[in-house]
Amino acid sequence: MKALSRYLATPLVLIGGLLSFGWLLVAILAPLIAPYDPLQTIQPLMRPLNSGPNGEFFLLGTDMLGRDIFSRLIWGAQTVVIYSTLATLTAYVFGLSLGLVAGYAGGRTDAVLCYLANVVLSFPVLVLYIVIIVVIGASPLNIVIAVTFSSAPAIFRIVRAITIDVASRDFVKAAITQGESTLRILFVDILPNTTGPLAVDFCLRLGYTAITIGTLGFLGLGLPPPTPDWGGMVNEGRGMAIAFPHLVIFPCIAISSLTLGLSLLADGLREVNDAKERQA
């Protein structure tokens, strides 16, 4: 409870948490709070705060196909939250495991894994995403694969550096002397000491992944239509954005607010971790 109160007393954590978990709550409750079916055609190009021919009320208006933008944003939150979280977690499984192995084993194993990570990291991230999606096609699974392949090397480097530092400490040497298994040393002795920096990186990377999904959707390489997708909504409305700005403004606000929340949360967690280190 004391640790939780310390986090909640940090304004950045509080504000970032409210934005981030607010969207998480929206994603979970999407079937309950969305007023209309996100694929239902009602009345095309209705402006915000207007009513339809049968008394329907459109808080954020409708798109060119007559679909309620508010409902599509809500269901789009579910899409972004699920796939960005799944992709980031999958990237962490690979990056974390390989980083622990490389940092602890050293030698040739470390050299080979570092070389492979550097090869992947030498490519511009967005170009790498586009190439992967173009080659294997656009689908939820392929987006997870693309994000995992592109993000895991960066996570690997962070975990490797922390592992090298922690592995040199006395309690790890004592564990080796006592004959503990390598797996126990990696996941019981070393891994818990990486949680602070990794929690910060996870929040930032989750925001980057949400932006990536939006960018791929904007480029027409995201989730296949008619799946509600914030980036796809911006792409669909950009041709009429001058006459009907609500088509692109609200999806952009959604992407920005989620990313801002995760960034603020990451900064707040970093601030708390730095305070802990100064007190130690």
C-alpha cells in the first residue's frame, strides 16, 4: 500500500494512469457503451451533435458511409488496446529471454545475439514494418509478428545491459556458489532487478506500438476493413477533412490521448524509480 500511495502521489503517474486506464476501460466495456453497431450504416456525413432521420443522436457525427464515429472510436479502442498490448508482450517475451541469456552467458552467444539484434536495428523501424506487412500481408496476427520482430531487438539490448550489471553483483555470485540452476538465477535473482527500467520501457513501447498500428492503418496496411481502426478512420476521412474535419480530428485525438497517457505514465514511473535509487 505504501508503494502504491507513492506512485499515486506522483502527478505524472496519476494523469497518465487515468488516460491509459481510461482507454483500457473503454475497450473492455465497448459492447456496453457503444450506442450503435460500428459497422451499421445510418446517415452519411452527419456533423457532431446532430440527429438522424429516425431520431438517432450522433455525438461525434458519422463518416461517409453513415457509420457512427463515436461507436467506431470505442470499438477502435478495443482493437488498438488488444493488439498493441499483445504485440508488445510478445516482443518482450523474446527480447527479455534472449537479453537475459546474452547478458549472463557472454562470449560467443552474446556476440551472435548482439550481431543479429544490430542487423535488425540498422533498418528504419517504419520501413521494416511496411516491408514485413507487404510481404506477409495485413492481418492482426501479422501485425503482432511485425511489431515483435521490430521491437524485440531493442528490448534485448536493454535487458542485456541490465543483466550484465546485475550478474556482477555479490548476491548472484553467491547463488552460483550455492549451485543454483541457471534458470533460477536468471528468473529469480536477476529478472526482478530489471522490473523498474522495464516497466518504464514497456509503457513507452506500448505507446509506440499504438502509434505504429495507427500509422499502418493510415497507410492502408493495418487491420483489414471494415474493422474499426483509428488509423484507418483517419485514412478514410482525409480526402474530405477540409469540409468535414470531424472525420479525422476525433481519431487523431484518440491516438494522441492514449499515447500521451502512456508517455506520462512512463515518465512518472521513471521519476519514482529515480527517487527510490537516491534514497537507497
